[in-house]
Amino acid sequence: MSTPAEAAARIAADIDALPQRTTATVRKVRREHSRALKTTGAAFVIGLARELLARDRRNGRSGLRWVAYELIRNHEFAFDSLDDALLRELGQGMHSWDTVDDFSRTLSGPAWLQGIASDALIKGWAASDDLWWRRAALVSTVALNMRSYGGTGDAPRTLAICDMLAADREDMVQKALSWALRELVWHDPAAVQSFLDTHDDRLAARVKREVRAKLTTGIKNPRRPKSPNHLSDG
């Protein structure tokens, strides 16, 4: 049997061999390896993800980070083996909006939705000095409210995180706050409107503008077409 390091090397080699490296082509490689790993134990898949993340940090291979996250998410036993400590480890090194959103939408948000991650973990991120962990806390709420993730609406937990970050002035955090509130609109527009009213003097103008547009028109920017992105709306 190969080791996690050897499996990581094969995945990296398969990605390097692609004639065209896009989200779709890389994801096809990931799916092929997910099928091969279906009967492999959770510890092996977690070890493989760690190896891919280490390669990402050493070589600046950002594509390997989200591949690592998707391998865990698409392996039932590996995903079920997550806990607060492991999620904190897997999120180390996030350095941009896309790395945060890959982590939060693929792992931490779904884990929180399913009761694998604790409320205390997400609140701890919201209180972090690191803006990327604060963004991760907000983007993690998306899974609670997005139907395609199995979310059925969770105003109390979503708004608890939004309340902690309502006055944050970091651009990437403000964008995530708007996103979190807009996703909740589908389930509880009254709660979102009440949040806007209560925190009017704390919220950034862009957050109020985008969320009010969502409440009244159903879209974030009525005058601007929506730009497609493989993972993020924030």
C-alpha cells in the first residue's frame, strides 16, 4: 500500500500533467482519486490532505489546498472524523479570500451544519485578530442557510456571528458579512431586516446597501450582472 506522501505526489503529478489547468479539469482529477480512495480509512485520507497542504505551503500551489479539502469532504469517514482541533489545523495558512472560502464552504461550514464543529470554534474564529479567520467564521454560516448544502435556515447561529463582526472594517470581512446576511434572507427576511435596523450605526454602507437590495429585489446588485465563481459569492 502506498503512503499518504506517495498518494499526494501522484495527485500533484496528475494535476501537473493536465493540458489545461482549470477548476473543472483539476476537479476531475480529484474525483478520480476520490473514487480510488472510497474504501480507504479516514486516517489515510486525512494524512493525504496534510501532505497536499504541506506541498501547497512549500510550493505556492494554491490548487492543492482546495483539492485537499474536497478529498476530505467527499470521503464519508474522513469528513466524519473531523473535530475542532483538526479543523483549526486544516485552516492554517489561509491567506486570501479564495483559500478562506474553499475551507469554509467545503469543510468548516458543512461540519458546523452537521454538528461536527462546535459553536465555540466558530465564535473563536470570529474573535480572532486574523482577518482571514474572521472571514472564515462568517463564510461558515453560509452552509447553515444554503439549500444546496442541506441548510434549512439558522438565524440564531448566523446572527450571533454577524453580531460579533458587525462593526468590522476589514473589506474582506465586510464582504463576508454581507454574504452571510444575504444567504439568510431566503429563510428569515424579517430577522435580517431587524438585524439591519438594530445595527444600522455599526454596519458598513456596502453591507446595508447589498443586504437591503437582496431583501427588496432578491439580488445583491440590481444594476450589475452576477459574475460566476466556482466557490464564492462574497
